[in-house]
Amino acid sequence: MKYTEQAIVFNCSDCRLIGIVTLPETAGETGILILTGGPQYRAGSHRQFTLLARQLACQGYAAMRFDYRGMGDSEGDARNFEVVNEDIQAAIDSFLKQAPGLHRVVIWGLCDAASAALYYAHTDARVKGLVLLNPWVHTEAGAAHSRIRHYYLSRLMQRSFWIKLLSGKIELNKSAGDLGKSARSVMTTAKAYAPADPRNSGFIARMRDGLKNYQGKVLFILSGNDLVAQEFITLTQQDIRWKKLCQSPTITRETVKQATHTFSSHIWRDQVTNLTLQWLSRQDL
């Protein structure tokens, strides 16, 4: 299907924000709002967001990507994912004006954009779905646990590790020191997933509450070769509250094997697009 792209300017508080709307010839009633994460702007790493928006439009889904205040070409002071609710609301308002046939929105976000989506979605009835990639739930203890479980243990099972070790190509003292540091971090926070954990009063708890209060459908897409994704997996396996939430029939989880955090190859990016489209086609949004 053919599509058109249009740059738009819209207001958030007293700032002008820049967005790109990609419209198919014949759009359905569901549009995809692509959020940026980390230091990225609306094109995304490896132009992923640009390519995704166009691929979605080819399948009949209107898409919009934009820069928060203080990012990319938008005005205002720089801000992090915890304070962009106003930006997201303004973007949805503008998106629906640009595509009057839209009745609902799915938010798509990678890393801390996924975290921002969980903050926002339950506050806006127009958001009927979430596609969340490698959500950002980083803590020192969580990262240490993931390194031990998903890096050091897997390395011990690799033939290449033992070849390098026996040939003297691995600095054993340094590796042991790194492992010891990670182990101490885990041990000193052995109750990292217990009720006394600071996760209950920080951004991760706010994400959890957002997911708990959200009534729409959710797709998690996780990278197979990414410590951020592994940290999220560990959290959902060991924190009983997250585990229970993620067992909901409204939540689907997919993994792109071997993929890096930003899905840095076209094969992985295409897999993400296909998983997104397949999920969208199955939903009664």
C-alpha cells in the first residue's frame, strides 16, 4: 500500500514539538504512536523508527513518531522518560487530528520508552494496546544478578571460553574479580525482590502499578542477547507481583533470539516488525 509522510508541529505547554506522521492510502481505525527512548530522536537507532513507521503504513496502519521536549528538533529543556506524560498526550491529540479516521492508539516503545508507556497508558482511554521492547528496569542489584545468570554461567558452557582459558587468553584474575563483584552485589541485596526492596518506591514500582492499572492488551518483545532484556526477565521471574501481572491473558511475550538491545540488524528489525503486525492482527482493539 502506498503511503505519505508529513512533518508536523504541535504544542506541548509552551513548547513546539516536531513529529512525522506516516499515513497509508487507506488507514484503519488503529494508529501506532512510536515513542523514543534514551538519547535517541524520532528516527531511532539504525533508523528503526522511520523504517517501522513506513512498514506499518504499508500494512494499513497510520504511524507517528516525534521528539519529546528538549530532544531532537523539539523545543524545551531536556527531560527523561519519567516526565513525558504531557508530551505523549499532546502527541496523541495531534495524531488523531492528522488522521481523523483513527479511533484508538497503540503505543510502541523501546527501552525507557517502554517504561514511559507504562507510566502513561492507564491514564488515557484512547490507548488500547502497548508494544514494549526491552523495558528499562535497571538497578545495580538486578544488573549484577543478570550478569551472573545470563553471562557468566552461559560462558562456562561455551567451548570457546575453555579454549581461551587454557591458551592463557583470558585474564583469570580479572574475570574472577568481576564475578566476585557481581556476586557481592547480589548477596548484599539478597532480598532485592522482597517487599522491603526500594523497587517498591521507585520508577520500577511505578511501571508495575501502571501495568496493573492498564486495561488494554500488551506485547513484550525481548532481545535474546541483551542484559537490559535479561534484567527485565529476572524481575518478572523473581518478583511475585510482576510475575503475577505477566501471567495475565492480556499479555503476550515474544523473544528475538540473538538480537541486540536495539535490534541492530535488518533481520532482527524485520522480525520485530512482523511480530508487531502479527500481534496487531490478532487483537480486537
